Amino acid sequence: MLTEEELVQRIADGQLVESVEHMSAGYLAELKRILLISADTELLGAVMYYPNLIARRVPEKTVGAFLAVIQDELGHAHVDYRMLEDLGEDADHLVYGRAPQEFKHPYAMDMPYDTFAEVALVGAFMDRAGYVLLSDVFEHTSYFPWRRALVKVNKEESFHINFGVRNLRLLASDPDTRAETQRAIDWMFPLTVEWFGLPDDLKTHDKQLRYRLKGCSNDQLRQTWLSQVVPLVEELGFEVPARLDPGTHRYELDFPFPCAFDEQEKRWDFDNPVTWNDVITRWKCRGPANARLVEIFQAGRKRLDALREAA
Ligand SMILES: [Fe+2]
Ligand SMILES: [Fe+2]
């Protein structure tokens, strides 16, 4: 392995990192941390659609496409856990051996999505958030195995976004589903704004930027997402609490960020600003669907283990 100074020099020289001998201990630890967030996000990205398909809460003609999305996400998760194995982690333990609250996917994925409008916005808003983050990784990351893997992953993610937008247009064109869709936008828009994490002025020591695991800051990535989502939502005639400031060419939010969120009611209280410490506490407690979603993929293994013990 390299010392920290050697690693920083390697990155400054524009050389890529291919395996553990090109890393410092700090780089390896940060790479594993960010890869685990990615792996868990991909895995839960597959699982979160599952209850809606079982309960038939999406139109029959979209079921095949949702199954294709689930298959893609499982493939993406497999790639990420495989990279973690190459770095010395036990993927089997990571998937089947952890408690639900130990998973690292964003809090937003632990919410229940109960209507077709909400599921459509998972694609249009949240797959897009994932795509914005992974496109930055693809363009800038110093860890070359990840960049190679993302060629396929990002192509599939853009299909997921297009599918979400198509579903959203369908909902927008039907007077019977417009109110329900607006209601979903009202709580899912701020939740996806939050997906990008702490604002830059609170995140002074960003190891991911230092090690060039990614290239853009949280606020830059959040602006990229806003610049794609706000015009889309406005074009479809829905209300969205953000606007482009013509002076700075930046998107400004029309609500205090962060503010209080009622996860049972799926409602933000724009009159009640909170601190980022409050948000981090909510994230650490995980969301209402956390245990139920993890149980979906761990239950089969538990049954299998019980059968083996009985045999
Ligand atoms: Fe994915
Ligand atoms: Fe996706």
C-alpha cells in the first residue's frame, strides 16, 4: 500500500487507482464507505418496487418494465458488492448478516411508496438523483474498476429515468390523477433535495473530493438535479417550491432547508426549520419501511438456514 503522501501525489498526477496496492489506508477506508452506500442503494432500489408489484399498485401494462428495472438494480448491486469483496469485505455478510438499520442507503428509500404517482416519482426524481451522483463518479473517479462498471450501470439508469418521466407524463395528462401527483411532488421533491446531503459550507473536509472518488460537491450536484427536475415539473403544470434566480443562475429553494418532516403524514412543515443535526438523527433512525424492505431479501436466507439446521 501507499503512504498518504504517495497517494495524494498519485491522484495529483492524474494516475488512476486499480487495486489495493495503489491505495493508502485512508483511501481504502473511504472507498469502501462510498461503495457500500452505492451497493445498498442499488439493492434497496430493487426491493422498494417489489411491494407495489405484489399489491398491483401500478398499471398492468407497466409491470414488465418495472420487473426489468428491478433486474437492472440487482445487477448494479451485484457489481458494487463484488467490488467490495475484491477489497476484502464479505458480501454475503453485508447482504444477509446486517440488521436493517445498518444499511447505508438514503433515508428517502425507507419511505413507503404507496401510489402509482409516488412510484413514478421514484423514477423521475430519485433514479435521477442516483444518476447525477454516479455520472459525477463516472467522469471523475480515480478508482478505475468503478468507472468501468458504470458504463453499463449509467445506461440502464437513464432508461429508469425515462420510464419514470413517461409515467409522470401519463399521470399529468389525466385530470383524475393530477391532484394525487401534485401531492406526491409536494413531499418527494424536498426529500430528494435532501438526498444530496449536507450543504457545502457545513461539509468542510470532504475526503471523497480529496481522494477524487467524486468530482463535484454536494451543492453542485444538487444544483444539477434541480436544473433538470424543476423545468420538467413546471412544464407539466405542477407546482414546485424552487425557482431559477436569473441573477446568479442558481436554483433557489422556496422553503427553509432543512425543515421538519412528518414521516407518517408524508408532509413537510415549511414553517418549522430544523438543524442538520436533527436531520442526521432522523436519517440514523431510518425510515418507516426500513425493516420491512430488508426483510424482503433476508427472509428467504433465514428460511434456508432454518431448513439446513433441521436437516
Ligand atoms: Fe441502479
Ligand atoms: Fe435505477
